[in-house]
Amino acid sequence: MTAQHIRIERLGAIERITLARPEKRNAQNKAMLEGLDAALKRAEFDDEVHVVILAADGSSFSAGHDNKELGDDYLQRPTVERYQFEDRYYLEIALGIRNHSKPVIVQAQGACIAGGFMLAAMADILVASEDTYFSDPTVLLGSAAVEVLFHPWALGDRLARDILFTGRNLTAAEAYQRGFVTRLVARDQLEAAAMEIAETIGKAPPFAMQMMKRSLNRNLDAQGYSVMMSAHFDTHQLVHTASKNTASAAERLANFKSIVAGN
């Protein structure tokens, strides 16, 4: 099955969803995000699916949200319009991976920038090739990180501050050392490694697996994970509003685009 910029394959008990916009380094436009959301929901309610793989065509997993589609005037749009759009397309869909009832494996390569980093971070298991890197340089856009503040939970507080304050790249090797990447493999072994894990998970009783994931998520939620994600999203929107009232907003957007293009 194929949606716009999304390819869906059924491999036994495995549903593989592939971001399929390689010519744009899988930049997430509205059509791709709608297709991803539909595919995740389809897998959610299909009892034959026990595990999901989220993969990507081309050199990169995802270079983030498609700022070109948003337009140069995006930061100048009404606050409510921008809030509702990002809530629906960025926050809800990303957390839809984290809160999916079934285990989700992300198979990442190359660039995982901003919104791409965010999608990868929602995985239960993150398999990455050695050339993968992660980056959230959104502070250079005048933004307080991406819409989901997963960084201190997934990386630890000190490393999160380092990469968010500087916008530097986090290599796959460093991410693996920190436990963010759970399997690090050569590029030509990436698909096989993700499939091997998925096949193992797919053999387990699905209800037991789903309940285990639910308990693990609740463990984090009891520590404040979900409340913090909601609180940060509002902070993210506040900074958007503050940024749009500065003369340098367009300049920062252009600078951010050049950084993403060069990464």
C-alpha cells in the first residue's frame, strides 16, 4: 500500500512504514505526515500486526519539517493558527508513535534533524547505521527546541543542554554510548538488523507485549513525562509568538534553512 510520500508493507506480523521522499531527504510535509498518521492508526487497529518498523528511503531518515512548504511567513501567522497546526501535525503524530499500543522500531540512517530527530526519539527501539547523526538546532531559529522535549528523558539532562544550547550534531556512536541508539550497525546491515529485532518481537504473545509497553510508558508518565511534553509544547508556542515580533525573524529562518541544508 502506498500513500503520498509513504510506503506500507506487510511482512508477516510486521508492518513496515517507510518515509518515501528521498529527493527532499524525507522532509516532512503535510501529505507525508497525514500518510504516516493514517498508517500508524491502521497498524494500531489491525490485530495481525504485532510490531511496526518506521524506516526511510534514501540517504537520510528525515531532515525535519518541510520549512519550504510552511513558507517564509510562517512565524508571522496568527498564534492560534500556528498552535493548532503544530499540535495536530507535529505533537500529536510524534506522540502517536510513543503511545502506539505496539512496539515501534525506528530504522535510521544519515540525517535526523529537528523534526526527524523527534520522530526517531519516539521509538521503543532505535536501530541506526554508523553514518547517522541527530541534531536539534532550532534555537538558531529562535525556538525553544522542537515540539516534544524528549531530550533530557532520552539523553540525560546534561547532554540535552549541550546539544540544545549549541545545536551541534550528536553522532550515532555517541548516541549509542548514551543508550539513545539501542543497536548500531553498518549501513548495509541496517534493514536486516531492524527486521531481526522485529521478527523476535513479532513471535511474542501480542497482548503481553502491548501491556509491557503500556507499563513502561506509565513508568515514565508517573515521573511526569506526558505532563512535561504538554507544558513544553505551550512554551514552544510562546517562543514562536515572541519571535514573530522581532525584526530578525525572517533572517533567522533563512539561517536555519541554510544550516539544515548544509547538514
